[in-house]
Amino acid sequence: MSDPDHVTLALPFRGTWLARNSPARRVPSHGTHLFATTYAMDFIAVRGRRTAAVRDWRTVVATEPPDRFYAFGLPILAPATGTVVAVHDGEPDHEARRSQLTRVSYALTQAARARQGAGAIAGNHVILQLRDQRAYAVLAHLRAGSLRVAPGDQVGVGQQLGDCGNSGNSLQPHLHIQVMDSADPFTARGLPMAFGGYRAQRRADSTPTLVARGVPQESEIVEAITGDIPV
């Protein structure tokens, strides 16, 4: 469930995606209030509960090409009507890291990335000012060269902004989304968000339930209800 003060968005993708780092589990959801990530959430495209088509020796001990993963290259959509206030493109899509061995070395360089600015953390991203609200949505880790909007563009809910990628501070292709009270993530405060019109499945063998408005639970699989977007 969600409180009335949550900013309501549409899920910014089609198909089935796994919710990670949900603020329904803990706040701050990513373990920090830095960069206005207090209520941020990550989504990973899945088929069943698999995030990638291949699993082999590289999965266990090495990095993997991002195009192995279902999320890579999928359309990322505007979660609400609004105005594009900032875009950032040109960050490379990194190799993915499912292996715990490769994640350890990556974690050791995280502080250095944070000092390099928004591009190193969020990767390629779009910041959208939501219509009739003092709120800004960030959609991050987009695919290099895929952005379809520019500052000043007016976008409608469901309009494609770019493709899902693995740029910035990202272990595998996924979408990071958050809402803030200003356009600058270095000074903004994170705002709670909810999503409208989706199906949610807690376990692979459970029956999906319809959610009119809510915050996806940790490890829930969610799918937007096509044609029923309440924002």
C-alpha cells in the first residue's frame, strides 16, 4: 500500500520486471540519503525469475556482456506527463557482474565513482519535471546513445525516453528510478513514490494480483496494466 503523499507514477516499462531495493522493505532503500535516493527503486527485466538468457562459467568467476540480460535495450518510458529538464548521455555500458568475485573488486571503486559526479553514478539518465507537481523523476542507467529526448521536450506518460542499459554505478542492466523535490540530485531530498495500475506476483508459483496504486514489495514481479495508466 502507499500513503496519499506518495507521488503516483506509471511503471516506466512493458513486460515483467523484478523489484529490487524497494522502499517497502526499508528506508533509505539504497542504504543512504545521498543523491536523493531515499525512496529510489530498481527494476530488472525477467522471464519467469531469470534475468539473463545465459548462465555459464563467466557468471561464476568473470564479468559478462550486458546483452546477455533481458533488460538490456528494452524501452524505458516516461512514468508521467512532464517536461524534460536534463539529460546525460555518452557513458559506456559496462560489463555485468553477477559473480561475487567481480562484485568485490567493483565495490572497492564505488567511492571513486561517487566523486566523479552524476554521470559516473547514474550513468546515462533523464530528469523529468512532473506536470502540476513540485517533483522531479530520475530514470537512470540508460543505454549509451539511446536517449530520445532533450531538455525542454514535453513528454506524455508512456512515451519512450531511451533504452535500458548498464551505464553508471550498475552491476547488471536495470532501471533505477527515484523522485526528488528539485532537479539537482546533489541538493534535493528524495520523495516517496507509488505506482498505479499494475499486476504483482510475489512468487513464481503465485497468482498475480491487481494493484490500483501501491509500492512494489522487495522481489515482487510487476507488470503494467496496458491502457490503464492513472497519471
